[in-house]
Amino acid sequence: MTDKRFKVLFICRKNAARSLMAEALLRRWGMGRFEVHSAGPEPLDQPNPQAMELLRKVGIDTDALRPKSWDLYAGADAPEMDFIFFACEDTAKLHPPHWPGQPMVAQWNFPDPLSLQGSEIERHALLNLVFGMIERRVKIFCALPDHRLAKLTAADMSDIATGEHAA
């Protein structure tokens, strides 16, 4: 076990539902192992109320969750992330800003629960489905032991490449 807290950033276009749910769920299931953030290229002014209500129903405090611009995590003075996960396919296709360091970047594509034009029941069902998908992915990520997570980070990979890593 390591004392390192892995820094994770979830990205989604509007940073109003999927990435905020991922942020909240990783905080819950990560049990202090992760410093978690979320952002988007076109953040809304407020989180999606239905997504926040769903988080509250499962006992997650939503007071600190708010949409933020991904520009906060770009540039030389931004915090260096270990992992960046895109929660939606369309945002992953955009030209992202420069992320400091060498974070591991991956796509965790989830359907957009806010774009469904169906009935209220259908929209609610999709939101619940997406919540479950995100929670399962987060739990799998949390199940990785610290030494495996460290091997996935770019900083650790560069150590391996230069032979400076102690196995």
C-alpha cells in the first residue's frame, strides 16, 4: 500500500451529470485513495437537478459538486493528474487542452441521460441506468490495488522505461 493519493479528472462536455456522478462515486468508493475532480469544455451554470437528486437518494452529499471548465486543469500551473477519464465520446473527440504531466487518458463512454427526448419515466430510467454503469466502472477501478494503479500512471511508466523503477 502506498501513501500516494491518485489524482483523477473526469471530463464530460457540460460537466452537469455523468462526470459529476463519477466524481461523487469515486469519492465514495475510493475511500480516500483518490483526489477527484470533474470538468468539461462547455460547463453548464448548475448541475443537472435529477442527477443531483439521484446522488442524494443514495446518500451522497452534493453540496460541493458544480460544473467547472476543463481549463482549470490545463496549463503549466494546473495540478498534475494521474488519470483523466472522458465520460462521453463526443468530448473525447475534441482537441483537449494540454494536461500537465503525463496522465493516463482513457474513455469511459456513457450514454447522455440529458439528451433523451422520451417521457419523464424513460429519462429517469436512463439516468438510473447510466448511474449504475458509472458506479460499476468506478468500483472496478477502486478494486485495483495501489501498486497496479501506480503502474498505470505515466510517471511510473517513465520510471520503468528508464530503469529507475524498483519492482
